[in-house]
Amino acid sequence: MSGTVVGAGINRVDGPRKVAGAAPYPSDFNVHHQVHAALVGSTVAAGRVVRIDTAAAEAAPGVIRVLTHLNMPRLERGPMTALGASPPPPMQDDLIRHYGQHLALVVAESPEQAAAAARLVAVEYERTEPLLDVLDPKAPQVIDPWGTDSDRGDTEAALASAEVKVTQTYTTPDNTNSPLGLFATLAIWDRDRLTVHDTTQWPSMVKETLAAVFEVPESSVRVLVPYVGGAFGAGLRAWQHVILTVAAARLIGRPVKLVLTRPQMFSCVGHRPDTVQQVSLAANRSGELTAIDHRTVSSLAMEDDDYEAVSAGSAFAYRCRNVVTRDVQARLNRPAPCSMRAPAEGQGNFALESAMDELAYALAMDPLQLRLRNDTDVDPRSGLPWSSKALRECYQVGAERFGWSSRDPEPGSMRDGDWLIGYGMAGCSYPWYSVPCSARATVSRDGSALVLSAVTDIGTGTYTVMTQVSAEHLGLPLGLVRFDLGDSDMPAAPQAGGSGLTGSLGNAVVDACGRLVRRFAELAAEDGESPLHGVPPEAVTAGGGRVHVKGESSRGESYIDILSRNGLPELSADGSSTPASPEDLGMAPSGAFGAKFVEVRVDRDLGLVRIARVVSAIDGGRILNEKTGRSQIIGATIGGIGQALFEDTVTDPGTGRIANGTFGDYLIPVNADIPDLDVVFVGEPDRFSPIGTKGIGEIGLVGIAAAVANAVRHATGRRVRSLPITIDDLL
Amino acid sequence: MRSFEYVRATEVSDAVRLVSARPDAAYLAGGTTQLDLMKDGVLGPGMLVDITRLPLAGTERRGEALHVGALTTMEELAADPTVAERLPLVREALLKGASTQLRNMATIGGNLLQRTRCRYFRDPDVPKCNKRLPGSGCAAVEGVPRMHAVLGANERCIALHASDLAVPLVALDAVVHIQGPTGERRILLRDFYLLASESPDVENHLVHGELITGVEIPLLPAGALSGYLKVRDRMSYEFALTSAAVALVISDGIIHEARIGLGGVGSRPWRALDAERELVGSPPGTEAFRRAARVAVQDAWTLPGTAFKVELAQRCLVRELRTVSGVAA
């Protein structure tokens, strides 16, 4: 194996199709005889449907059927998934749990007819007072929802006797994932066989869910998603609109297509839940942390679940003997939250790393030195050494590239005309996550390879990096390898999410390729005519389109020759990966680590905040493709800037309506808001995972909001503890 | 599906006749506001009269004024040499509005008639909106009004007029040319709009069927100093939190003429005449600028969510007065 294919910053293999407009996204699919659906949402946040009048809609041109809770088939809730319960089945009763809840689905011959008729559905409500505020004492609370709460040492005593202490409350708002691609579902029934084109990050899960809900064999359900127009976590669930579309197609006997509107993208496919976080830090005068206490209340839907352990990361961020973390979720009459890029860490890190900065001021200590002083090589929860951790190197390399040493610690001391200049930084991590995955590798008689797994590429580069991994492990040039995905008929695979896919899938692909090489070696070993006759398979490796004796590349033969002589059209092997147990390996599996350095400029009169520079130093373990890896970090950094300065999904007090559900009103950064972003990868391949990666999908976002807030504090002397940081905070 | 008639007019008189004859008819120019509102179910005209083929595009210098045809696009006007030379504040305001794509479609006449961005007005599911449903109340007042008006606003309506272009135009005493079924008339742009506090549902003095055919912009005197400052959360493609269009004629250390328009604060593009009077006769300086800014917003009507705009608008105006006059902080 050459070892030069993996790691190289090759261009995306799917790039030409994407820029040519030839890559079909879920909303691009159409089939003969299809009809179109439109949703009717509740315009109250809590209560009951007293009457729903569909007569006008049913009489409207082109309308085929209007589904409501009155005529919707009774459905079971989908199965448990690796990320928790399925959403509750839609339109099963008259109860209203949030504004925008699906109350009717109108199916018509054209999308325009369906949308127009949807406006004609008249609903009469019995309203009750909605619970909308995360701190509302009437909101039902879920305590320690995932068993992640931590208790170490005696935090109360350590805080009481602290030499230096910081206690503050930090808040983060709802953010909405806002992928460019509107979520779409096209459901096609053929008797009891179901094909669905769907915007999802997890085809295997959608297949299992639809099979369970519609009571058909899993082998009869096929979910297709070759391209995803972004998702950022919104595609991790089989949402209610998917179930409704599939149900409608079955009832009507024609394929049904539904494309959500942009406002519906704010209420139907999840969002980052808002949080109120209280953080207390204690330290001795030399800056050693003596206590961390991090308590979060975050919002949750009235009848759905969300994995969002906001405080949990504070239990292993620093060396500290006394730690308390608490997570509580408050059930509200708001749309269901779900993962949004860097779920939990995105909010929790803002609070912890803002508090660390406040502690640095209280200690009159450089914020970078404070972090270095409290860095830890072991996981403080278990005491096991991290499988890899180059956070110290992140701090050092990042600070060097940024020029941190030129920072004048005095707030407001660095200026450029009306602009106040601030330097801020934050440390960050994203926890390890890995689940089983499978893949299949095939080499055909022409010597080309096809490698398959039912994963998705949500823009991260999965097509590309897995082509590289496959090529390296099969000893083939990139041009002879195709990696394909996005089809639940392929080998079962987990979600593209949690920064876990590249490791899980990469190890499965390596396993499949290794097994396939071994099959070729076994065929050759048994074959008297092969130069590898009698060579034990474990002594054989692949390279240059051939299998050959390790260290002796001249002794071997090509895939083509082996297949030809055996009269085989192709040879395949299935591979899989299962994460090892930390205890067995005697180390704590590491996620990615990073250090973020930000320069902001704040207009001293107008309160304008501009990001001037960002340096992200990332320990992501082994980087499979330097270019797509860098793009991942850049994209997530922009998301972090959005979180820091712009993104704020506003719920109307009283009505529970989302007040800014359009791209004109919900601000995400535009190009002009983004300076050149410097990304540097440091560290070594991780020891825990055979492929050595750590997953870099989220780490680019984590820490940006805190680094921006810390830079604003340095520029202006003002500490903003509530995101996003806007002009009104700085007047 | 909601259907409507579509007619393409070739003569101004035809267009005016067609729309005047039907109460539910409306003009269609660039469509950048109109079509959005139709898709959202806020507007439902029975007939659209497409005026984009009418001979109303282009600019013409007429003495010390620039006549701008109503169908001139925002990008075209921004590129006009007279505008660049004699009306730099107009050019700046144009280029800070919308996005290039929208500016290539949106017309000057349409820009002046753009509807408020208020999300309570733009969502027909919101039951309270005195602009959409007169007498129903104002949901924005009870909601989240950060992007709303503080001048010419009250509990009946706080809808903001979001045009950037109109801000320098009211300051410059631009004149709107109107063609109606019975003839032509002209009106000062600053008299053209009504206040939301007084008539939420009627936004201007146009009678149904009247068509804006052009805008006449008096040129600034040679040597005038002018500029437009727009303050917003992100760098592009966002409406103003506050903005200021300023033109000053200064000689011998005294301000002889001052023109001030404020954006992002008013239910109509706001002309700050009292602030102008405060400046004329004074030497340019931070103290005079602050006095003028205080006067400019003295009648503000605020809610907790909009109160910050009173301070921000003053700072925005002071900054732009400083910038154009070259007065150091």
C-alpha cells in the first residue's frame, strides 16, 4: 500500500456533479403519476382542535385528499434509535402541542394547488395557556435525562473556600439548522413495497422506522438519498412530515411528494434548543481550578426527546478534583429541538469558556496560561489516559499563528480609529462517538472497485475520503474506485452525525477491503498457476491493482488475472466495525480537541462587531483529506460566527409563533461577514480507532462563540453573557 | 389555486386605465415585494398589469435636477454618472440595499412603494394587524419588535418603512411624478407618505390607479458634503437598524445648509427638519451634531424592544455628520 492516497487534499469526487447542477437532491426527484402535498400548521401553541373544516379545501381545484386527525390511520410510534425515541406519530389526536404542529395534509395534482387549498382549511381551536419560557416553573422538567450528570469531590466546600471565584449565568437562544436544501420526501408504494426519496442523514434508520410504522418487512422498504442539501443534524430523525407523506401515498395509491417551505423548516425539523446555564468556577491564586459547577436548563418539546447534554462536557474539560454538572430539560409548547451542528457542546462550551475568561480576569492571568495550567492528559472522569490529546499543541500552535503574545491585556487598549480591537480565545473539545457500521467492497473483472455503505454525504466529503481509503486499501488508483452511498439497500450504516461517521465507516471500509484482499489471496494461494500459490494470505497485501507478497511487490498477480482464471465476474467481501470498549483498551477514547483565537473589531459608538481574524488549531487525529477537512472546519467556524453574532430563532411571547422564520429575518452570516479563516491541524492519529481519525464535523463550531465573546470583552470591557452578541448589547 | 389576470401594458395611459377600472388590480414592476406578498397570501390582486415594457426607464439631467424614470432599476441608478458625481448619498444608499440580484430587478418606483418587512404584517396567520386587517390590533407591539419603527409609530402600528433609497430622497426634497386617470400631478416625497401611527392601512397619498412615472431629484450644490451610513447586524442583505443620509454645505466654518434623512426608525422615511435647523448657522462640531441628533429623535415612541434605537439613531447620525464634515471625534 502506498499510503499517499489518504491524507492528500484531493478535490471532491462529487464536486463536478454538484457545480454542474447534475447532483440530484431529494427535492429534485419526480416520478410519473406523482401528486403533491402541502401541510397545514396549527396557529396556536397549546390547546385542542374543536373543529377542522376541510370542505373548501376538498372542493378546491386539483385536490385529491385532505388528511386530518379525524381520518388519519392510527399509527404506532417509530422504534427507538441510537439517538433516542422516534418522534411521536403525527395527527393522531386533537391535542395541540406547539404552534406549527401538523393539523392537516392536503394532497393535490400540483404543488401550487396543494398550497392554495391548504390555506382553505379552517380550524377552530380551544386554546390553553402555552408554556413557552424555559424557566417557567410550570414546565414539566426532565432531570438528568441521559444519566450524564457528574459529581466529583466536594464542589460545594471547594466553592465556599475558594481563593478566587466566578459565578455567572449564561444564556443561548434557539438556533435553526437552516440548510439551503428544503427537506423533501417522495414516497412511492408498489403494492407492499415502498421506495422513499428523503432528506435524511440516516437511510438505515428511516428504513427501519417506516417498516415498523407501516408494518411491512424492512426488506420491502428502500430509502434513497444520494445527495443532501445540508442538514446540520436536522436529518437525524424520521420526522412527522415523512410519516405523513408515506401514509398519504399509501392511502391515495399514487406517489406523493412533499417539499417543506422555509418557514416550516423552522418548526418541523428541529433546532438547537435554548439554554440557561449557571457556571461557578473556583481556583487558587496560582490559577489551578479547584471547583467546576455547571448547571443547565434547556428546552424540550412537550412530547418528544432530544439528546443535548449541555453541561456534561465540563466534567472532562479540565483537571479539577471537585466537579458538579447538571442537565435539566423543560418541556414546552414549542417545536421539537434536535441536534444542530455541535449539539450540547455548542451551548455548553460558550458558558464554560466565557467563565474561564472571567476567571482569568479575576486572577489577572493570561487566559491562555489559565487553560494550559489546567490541561489534563487523562480523562478526569475515569482517570484513564486519553487515546490521543494534542490540545496543548493546539494552544501553542494556534497562539503562535495568531500572534497572541502581542495582546495587550488591558481592555480597550488596542484601537484603530473608531474601532476597538479585541483578542479572545477558547479551548474546546467534542466527545468521542462511535457505533457499528458495515460496508461491502467488490472488485470486478476489469479491475475496478465498487465500495458501498448505506451512509450519507451531507457535504462533509464522505464520498471523497472513502474513495481515498478504499483506493489505498485495495491498492488501486483513485480513478478505478467508486464509493457509493445513500441507499438503504446497501450495507447497514449509522447516521452522518455526532462526528462519528468517518471513524465508524472508515474502519468498516478498511475491514471490507482487507477481507476482499484476503479473498483474492486465498484464491491465488489455492491456485497452482498463481505466483502466489501456497503463500499464506496474511503474507499478502495489495498495491498497483494487484495482490502481492508483502515487501516483494514483484511476486503477485493482478485482480484481473485472478478473476479471469477463476471465471469470476467479480469478488466481494463484507466488512464491519464495532467500537472497542475503553476498559479493554485501557484508555479513554478521545474526540477532537481545538483552540480558537479570534480578533474582533467593535465600533466604539455604533456597537458594530466585525470578525477580523480566526485561527483554529485542531487535533482531529488522522486527517483523511486535508482539503475537505479544512473545509469542514471553515464551514463550522462560519456556523460558530453565526451563533456568536447573528442566529436567534425568536418565539413570540404569548403565541408561541416563530417570529423570524425566513432567510430575510433569521440572520446567518453572509460572505462579507467572514474574513479569511486560518485552519491548522496538529496531533497524531488516534490510538483508539484503527483508522486513527477522531471526527471533525462539529469541533470547528465549538469555542467560536466563547472566543468572540471573550474578544468583545477585551475590546470593550463589556462581558456579554447572552447570545447572539448584537449592537444593542454594546451601546 | 388563486388565479389572477395578467396583462402587459404598452402605454402609460393604458396601464392607468386598466388598473383604475378594477379595484382589485395592481401594477407589477420588478415584483421583488409584490410577488413575495402574493405567495405569502398577504396580497391577492385579481389582475396584475405588468408595466415593465412602459417607456419609463432611464435618467435624464434637467438643469439642476435628475429625472429618474420609475422603471429604472436600483443598479442602473447607482451606476448613473450624475448620481455618482452629484448625489453620492443616493448611490451609497442604493448599494447598501438588498442584494445585487434584487437590485437588478427592483425599480425605483417600486422601491418607494415597498411594503414593510414587519413579520406580523407578512404572515396572514397572525390575526392582529391594523395594516392588513384595519381595526384588528397590532401583534408586533406585543411581540418582538427589534426591527420596528420608533418615529411615526404608536400602539396601533409600528411598521417600519425599510427603504434605504427613500432616506436620502426625502432629505433631498425629491419630487414624485404621478400619472392618474385624470392627469398628472407631482408631490414632494416627504409629503407622499402617511404615518403608521395615524393610518396603518393607508401608506401614501396615491389614489387607486395612480402610477408613479418618475422621481425628480434636485442635485446637491457643488461642494456639498454628503453620505449615507447604514447600521445593521450583518454586513450585507439586511435592512437597517438605523441609517442616516446627510448632506451639508459648509463654508467659512459655518454650516449653511443641512439635509438629514433617517432610516430604520420611522414608519416613513424620516426627514429631520428640526435637526437641520439646529445645525444651520453653527460651526460643525460634535456638540452641535449631538444637539441635532437629540432633536431628531425627540418624539420617539418606544417599546422595550425598540428603545435602543433612539440611542443608536443618534450615534449613527452624529457619526455620519462627523464623517462628511471631517470633524474628528
